[in-house]
Amino acid sequence: MKQICPVHRFSYNGKKCPFCEQERLDKLAQRYVVVDKSDVVGNVNIQEHYNNPITEDDLKKLTDKFNVKKK
């Protein structure tokens, strides 16, 4: 007996809609499959980002910024 998927409005035989099942598998693949993408270019160069050493002035700025109690 054919059933109609309420999401895709597709008539199918069986227990699960093939489109819903494919979407479920795609989401699982995105979550758990590890793909090595060495050709991906980011907007931050890691080597340039961490070249500057941390100074006392930097630490002072951070303590001034985060040690403030809000009322």
C-alpha cells in the first residue's frame, strides 16, 4: 500500500520515505564523516596570527576588559 510523505508529498511503498531517509543519511554524514580538505583556504593565516608575543600591556588590557563587575 502506498503512503504519502507529509514533508515531501511523495507517494512511496515501504516504511520510510526515500527522500527523508536520504536527508537523514546526509546529515549523519556531515556530522560524523571526517574529510581531509587540504585545499580549503581560510581567511586567517595561522602563522601570521600568532607571531606576536604576549606582553604585559596585552595582559593588562585583558584584565581591564574582563575584571569588570556589571550591576
